[in-house]
Amino acid sequence: MTSARFDFDGGLPAGWTNGGASPPYAWSLGSGTTPSGSCEWITGPASGFGGSGSYLFAEASSPRQSGDLFELTYDGSACATLGLLIESVELQCRMYGHDIGVLTVVDAEGGERWSLSGEQGSAWGNASVE
């Protein structure tokens, strides 16, 4: 099976769009701890998945409020250029901290395909969404 892999270490790859300065908000590219990492409870990872590199994160601490929406979308263009159809999405996520909301994967028609909510611990987790 042929697949496309997107690495966000250098920023957003072609075809990906991030939210903005108002809802939906933009995810931030980081490495090391997140801005709230100076608190007693460090919630941001020390590095990206696998122990190195950077990661995208949504800061849940102030000034964010419960219910704030962060959005990251993919238009399918890189896959289309390679003659690929999007059959599944695999992602690694780390949802750690008391202000964690919901991470949702939505298809092109707006249908919810997968969701995970609340604090999941400090380890990176994997998800595969058909």
C-alpha cells in the first residue's frame, strides 16, 4: 500500500491550513515544553513523538477558555498529486493536563470520524482513523 507521510517539524506541509488568531485558533509549532511549562505541573512534552523533533500543540492555559476551538485542516492536494485517495489517518497525540478538551478527526463532509477527550496521561498515544 502506498502512503503519504506528513512531518510537521519544519512547519505546515503543503495542503495543510491552520486556524487563526480568533476562533478557530491556530495550533502552535513547538519543541521542548509548552509556554505553560514554567508552572508547577509541566504539561508540554520534552520533544516530539519518538523522542525528538517538534510537535503541534493547542495551549489550554490562559487566555484560553473551556470550549475554545483549534483547527488544523488538510485539503488532500498532496495525496491527489501522487494519485492517492485518503483512506485513513494515523496520528500521535499527547493529551496531558487538567484543562484538556476534546481532539476530534472530522472528514471532508464534516462528519466526526474519531474523538478522544480529557486527560490521557503523559505518554504519546497512537490513533488510526479509517
